[in-house]
Amino acid sequence: MGALESFFVAPFVDMVSYPAFFAEVVLGGLMAGVMYSLVALGFVLIFKASGVFNYAQGVLALFAALTLVGLLSGTVPIFLTDTEYDLPIPLAIIGTAAIMVGLAYVIEFFVLRRLVNQEPIILFMSTIGLAFVLEGVGDILWGSNVKALDVGIPTGRFSVAGVQIQVFDLYAAGIAALLVSVLAIFFQKTRVGRALRAVADDHQAALSVGIPLRSIWIIVWSVAGFVALVAGIMWGSKSGVQFSLSLIALKALPVLILGGFTSVPGAIVGGLIIGVGEKIAEIYWGPLIGGAIENWFAYVLALVFLLFRPQGLFGDKIIERV
């Protein structure tokens, strides 16, 4: 068997020869894809409301997780004092959600209302600045060390037909499914959801028909903050709250390219494709070319996908007439 033939045939032989292991790889990829999708959902929300890619969404997830850890551990900003209180998990989550809503008001007041009807690139650059500000504030308030986060999500594993299944992954998948269902109903069935799509199309036209742009932006950034909180809880509980969490934003970009920037279900489907694809590539093709495929596979897949369907699997094809 030649080298080229071995590269294409050998991995498939391994998949057939060890079906239980292959099933574990696919299941692990699906669960990783769910985690990517939780972050990608926040990007979809902001894009549907403003037509701009929100670079700060990954940092929002980090900031939400840091805030939750702070409330659970009883720590407050270091320029005050550490306190001895520690909130129960439900109150800490509610408190963090309230802080994320307050953050949405701050972002609208200091950033968004001054950028009404500006070019999308200006809004995009503002989200880059916002990402650096939030990351710096989080570092100042809580430090850069890795923090453990435990909100009571069950752990452990069990076996089905020889396939090991993580209990935590099942809970993450269930939460993601519930979140997607709620957001899909929100965008398709509510007046606020329809107003969000109108604002994304044209800020000035939305204002002219009586849509309160400032209120809409506060709502969508609040919802995006809540989604970031869910993503931060899942990622923080799985691997600890660390500043590398903000880099998930970079992995969410190929997820959006595959699923479509305007589709809530597309964020989930795109995440699952990326998750499964990179796990299979890393396990079966990685050893043949030296490994580390998982780091760049998603971007190569997205690049290939752009050549054939640039609007994504569920995105709307935009036709502009001049």
C-alpha cells in the first residue's frame, strides 16, 4: 500500500475495525461542537440585531464566568476588600445575569448610541475595543489565575454498548437544545424578535417606523449576555475559568461560516460539524501528518465551505440590486 493510499484508506479501516472507539470519538466531537455552539449563539444574536460580527462575545463569556466565580467565592473587586459571604448557586447565577443586563445598559450608553447608522466596520472595531476593555477589567478585578467553577452539574460517566458517555456532556447538550428552542421562538414568534431583524437591515429605516433602537440594542445585548453566561458556566465547569476562554471566539467564526451568521439552528449544526470533524481528523489523520490538526482543521473546513456556499447552510442569500 502506497503512502497516499495509506493516508486515505488506513483511517477508514481503523474506524471499521474499532467501532466502539470510533463512536466515542464521534460522541466527543458532538459534545465539543455543542460547547462551540453555545458561544456562536451569542454572535448570531448580535449579528441579527446590528449586522456586525461581535468580536467581544468570547470575552463576554469569560467576564460572566469570572463574575459568577466571584459571587460564589465571596470575592469583590480587589480595590475594596474580600468579604466572607458566599452566595448560594441559584442566587449567584441570578446576580450574574443581572450584572450582564447592567453591562448591556453600559455598552448601549457609552458605545452603541453614538454609532447609530454607522458603517458595519466601525461597529466591528468598537467590539474589538470592548473585548480588550472587558478582558482588562476582569484581570484587574479577579486576577488572571485559573479558577475552579462548580455549579452542581453532575459529572461521571457510564457505558452503553461499550461506548463511554460523560454525564456532563449530556447536560450540556440538553441545555444547548433548550436554549436554541427558546431563541428560535423568540426571533420568529415575538414582536421584539421581528424588530431585531428590522434593525439589522437598516438602523435609520427602523427608527423611521417607530422601532426604539436603543431599547432593542439593550435587549439583544442582555440576551447575548445571558447566552454568554450559559457558555461561561459550561466551559468554566469543564476546564476551569481562564482567560484562554476568550479565544473561543476565534473557533466560533468557522462555526458561523458553516451554519450561517443569521441562523440560530445553524449555530448548533455548524458547531456539531466542526466538533466532529476536528476530533476525527485529529485522532485518525493527525498521527499521519504529525498531529495538531485540531488547531486548524475548523478554519480549513470553513475556507473550503466558503467556496461553495458562502452564506452558510442556513443563512439567507443576500442579493443587492443597484
